[in-house]
Amino acid sequence: MVLAKQVPDPETPPSQFKIDESTNSVVPPNGVPPVVNGFDLNAVEAALLLRDAGADVEITVLSVGTDFVMDSMKKTLAMGADRLVLVDDDGLDKIDSAATVKVLATVIEKDGAFDLVLGGRQASDWDQAHVPLGLAEVLGLPLVSLVQKLELTDNGITVQRVITDGYQEITAPIPAVLTVTNELGEPRYPNLRGIMQASRKKPEVFSLADLGLSSGDLAPKLKLTKLYVPESNQQVELIEGENEADSGKKLALRLREEKLI
Amino acid sequence: MTSILLIGESDEHGEVSQSTLQAVAAAKSLSEPNITVTFSGDAPASASSLSVDSIVSISAVSNSDDGIYEQSTAEIASLVTSNNPDVVLLSKSDFGSLVGARLAFRSDLSFAADCTELSNENGALVVTRPVYGGSALAEFIVASTPAVVTLRAGAYEPSTETGSPAIESIEPQSIEQFAYVTDTVAETRDGVRLEDAGVVVSGGRGLGGPEPFSVLKDLANALDGAVGASRAACDAGWIDHSHQVGLTGKSVSPDVYIAVGISGASQHMAGCSSSRAIVAINKDADSNIFKEARFGVVGDWEKVLPSFLASVRELKA
Ligand SMILES: Cc1cc2nc3c(=O)[nH]c(=O)nc-3n(C[C@H](O)[C@H](O)[C@H](O)COP(=O)(O)OP(=O)(O)OC[C@H]3O[C@@H](n4cnc5c(N)ncnc54)[C@H](O)[C@@H]3O)c2cc1C
Ligand SMILES: Nc1ncnc2c1ncn2[C@@H]1O[C@H](COP(=O)(O)O)[C@@H](O)[C@H]1O
């Protein structure tokens, strides 16, 4: 089970990043479709690498949200995932991570058998980095975050977990929840065959009501009161010499003058 | 009164970590703070002069207990139950991020990660956190307490006040552990730690390959500094990921941060914007880095950097 979130394209240049302060939400730049969160594609890749290594894996991608753009979400199928399960409901527009965990846990418990839940290390919209961690707590499963390498063993998994200055080797039983980081390596590009197969697959779509949940179950613990672009009053002092080499020299002198070096 | 359970950490020299001192400052900015600092393991000696109300050591557990802090999470969860604080405050370190999230969800508490500002308004806790990679700031009212909050490094100046807290020690409990660390592989580091360096010289995709990093290394050596990098440079394999600066890399706040061939994406700036001065060398005058930098040269690093390095060496001689 791979958790994948649809997010605004994080490569949007800062100059095009706009907020509607009346609704406290981000205005997507014209013509730039949302994407699957980058680290979640790393998680799909992690699952595909297990298959490449010879394991018999079925990969289900699960996403909770609204206004899904199918071309974006189906990238996971085109890469090689088997199923795409969407919980699509207007009531999911502005839920917090506690509510997201609740919805994900409900689907996972309903859907039944799985050996691993793989999430991304963080979603590039709210940058919280805690939905899979919360899910592990709620499901009572072992958790390893920041995974850069993953192997199945006879009775569980061994993984490498990125730490500040290196990595740890960890063994854990399965089922388990893991978060995957970009150190795993670039997610593969879908090939033509993958894209053809994906175009024929239909996502399985559920509403909150289908899951026996209502928006009342999903009230946020944190209330967003303000979303705004911070003002920067930094004025750059450009150092210009007679040529680029001279600029380099003048930069050093200027930094010394300011006692910065 | 705001009662705060602050989860302290010690640094590699066995002192109270800078991030913990920053968290103490954040806690003290709340209304009528009553602060308990707890350490997983024996509290560092310097904790006994912290300007807080009490210190609790959970003896015989070290900060890195089982490597993934399952023991610490269980201990702190019981402390939260018994102390019932308004705020559980952690640093956004490897330890704090993992323990904070687990704790919040284990006990169904409110959770705000990676905050840069805390305050009280009309009795409620208000937190500000950067979102969208740092392109925006979001302000939240925390509707129910206890709330678990992690604090971004550099958001507050470390507390320098001293005091004489009450000191207590509690015995650890036994827990059921799932995952085990079987080995730890550390990157070798030569010179100063990136996080502690007074000067950081960082390279990005604009360097075009791994070799130019040796020029950055020479420059860093000349300035007693350390080498950093953008994620693009790390992902390309030009330099190890342990050098990555940014939202998902290291947070640095040196006196001078020199960014070479880095465009200044918000996710990169999230790790260096609290530097005293940012210096940019980039060939594109429209690049975002020039909106964040105090000094800049618009030019090709291959032409700018050698003369800059030579002048730095002369000035340092
Ligand atoms: C959730 C998330 C987390 C992220 N976390 C991080 C993070 O922690 N750290 C991080 O760095 N990034 C992070 N990123 C990635 C970030 O968004 C950018 O993609 C990345 O920082 C770009 O790196 P760069 O500036 O080196 O490359 P680019 O954006 O490609 O910029 C290269 C720059 O080099 C300049 N250049 C080219 N040639 C020369 C030359 N000869 N001389 C001088 N200048 C030249 C160009 O003008 C350009 O400005 C994250 C992204 C996401 C979505
Ligand atoms: N709405 C969602 N639907 C599916 N997966 C999600 C959702 N929100 C978060 N996740 C997963 O949790 C990870 C961390 O998200 P976050 O805690 O929001 O930063 C993401 O990388 C996803 O794998």
C-alpha cells in the first residue's frame, strides 16, 4: 500500500506563487497541473524495486483528497502500480493530518491484506512529515521513517534509515509502515507500455459516506487563521568589477570591509 | 499560566544542545510559563543551571536509546499523561520529529510541526509554521491541549539566562520493541560540522559536476568553514547527502552563507535563511537567490570563484 498525495507543483517559481487571503488557500498558477507529491513517487519506486528484486508484490496506491487530476494520479499506475484507490470528497478539502490519518486508517483496515504501507517522507504542500507516522501509531504497527533502501527478508524487512550524518540498518517485522526519502534514487519514468496499461485502468473511488465517515469525524485540531507570503525586505548589493574575475576580488574585499570574513 | 514539558537533548559534547536552549527561549516567551525540561537519559550537567522550573531525567535511557527512540517515546508519553502540560515542546531534530509525531498520535493530541513562532492570544496557543517549502507562512490556533509542537532550528536565539531548577530522576519502564537498529554507518567528516560552521560555502546544480566541489572545499578551508550543497547537487551524486542544506537537509545559520550556482528555491532557503549574510554567485540576474542575498555577483562561477578564492587567501595570510 503506497500513500500518495496530490499537491500543487512545488517547482512553481516563487514569483508565481499566489495566495488568496480571503480563503486562506493557494491559487494554482494557470496551466500548471497538480502533481503526485515527489517523495510519494519515491515510495512507489521503493515498491517497484521489491518487485524487480523478485518478490511477488501487488502495489495499491491510496490517495485522500478532492479535485483529483487523473492524468497526474495515473502516473503511479504508469510506473507499474497495480491499483489506484481514491477517497474523493469535497469534505476532504481542508482536513488536517489527524483527519487524514483517520481516513487512511479506515481504508487500510477495510481493504484488508497488506504487508507494507509506504509513504513519502513529507508532502510538499503543508510540509508536516507526520501522516505515515501517525498512521503507524493508530494501526499499532512498527514504523521506520526516512528509508533509503529496503529489502524483504524471510521474516520481515531490513532497511537503511537516513540519519544526520549517515544511516542506520534496521530490521523490523511486517506488516510495517515506512516513509521513503529521495536518497532512495530517482523514481523511474513510465514507459510507453506502462502508460498504455494505465490508461485502461480505472481508479476505485470512495466517498466519505462509503467509508462510514462524516465530516464531523474530521474536525481539525488546529484552526488555520492566516496564510500569507512573508515579506522580504532584503536588498542585494551587487558587486560589479571590470570583469567577472575582478568582481570576485572586489567581493572578497567588500566582505572583509563588513568584517564578515 | 502555561505549563510546558520541554523535551531536552544533549549535544555531542554532552552539553545541553543549542536547539534545546532555543526551545527554552521559545517556552519563556509564552504567558506565565512553568517549564519542566525532561531528558531521555541522564540530564547533562549543564542542565542544572537552566533558567526553568524543573528538570526530570529518565535515567538509564540514552537519547539514542534504541536508535529509533521507541523507549523515549513510551517514557515521554507516560510523562505527558501524568503531568498533563499545555504544551509539549521538542526541537525539530531527527529525535524531536519522530518522537513528537508518535507521541501526538499515540495520545490523540494536537500537533504542530516545524514551527517558527509561538504565542498566546486570548488564552489560546497560536503557532506559525512555514508551509509550501517556505513560500508561505501559516498561522494556526491550537484548539485543544495538550499540544505537541516541534520548533525549527534557529527560530529563536538560545536562552542565556541561568536558574536553579528542581531536579528529579525517574526510572524507565519496560516496553515492547518492534524494530531494531543492527548497525550505524557514519559519514566521515573532515573539518568543522556543517551546523556549527561560521562560514558555509554551498554549491548547486550550476556547478555542473562533482569536480568543482573541490574548489568550494578549498574556499571553505581558507575560511575555516564547511561545504554545503543543494538537493539537486546531492541527488546528482556530486556530493554526499549529508551536505544537503534545506527543508529536508540541514539547517545552518552561519555568519556568511556563500551560495554558488544555487537558484534559491524556497526549500533550499528554508535551511539557510537565518544566516547573518547570504552571498550569491549566479550567472542569472533574475534568479531568486538575489532576492534573498545581501551581497551578490552576477557571473559565471568558473570566472568569479578563482579570483575570489585568491583574494580570500591574501586577506587571510
Ligand atoms: C518537499 C521538497 C523538499 C525539498 N528540500 C530541499 C532541500 O532540503 N534542499 C534543497 O536544496 N532543495 C530542496 N528541494 C528542491 C528545491 O525545490 C530545488 O529543486 C533545488 O534546491 C534546486 O537546486 P539548485 O538551486 O542547485 O538547482 P537549480 O534550481 O537548477 O539552479 C541552478 C542555478 O545555477 C545557476 N548557474 C548555472 N550555471 C552557472 C554558472 N556557470 N555560474 C553561476 N551560476 C550558474 C543557474 O542560473 C541557476 O540559478 C526540495 C523540494 C521539495 C519539493
Ligand atoms: N491526503 C493524503 N492521501 C494519501 N497520502 C497522504 C495524504 N497526506 C499525506 N499522505 C502521505 O503522508 C506523507 C507525509 O505527508 P505529510 O505528513 O502531510 O507531510 C506523504 O508523503 C504521503 O505519502
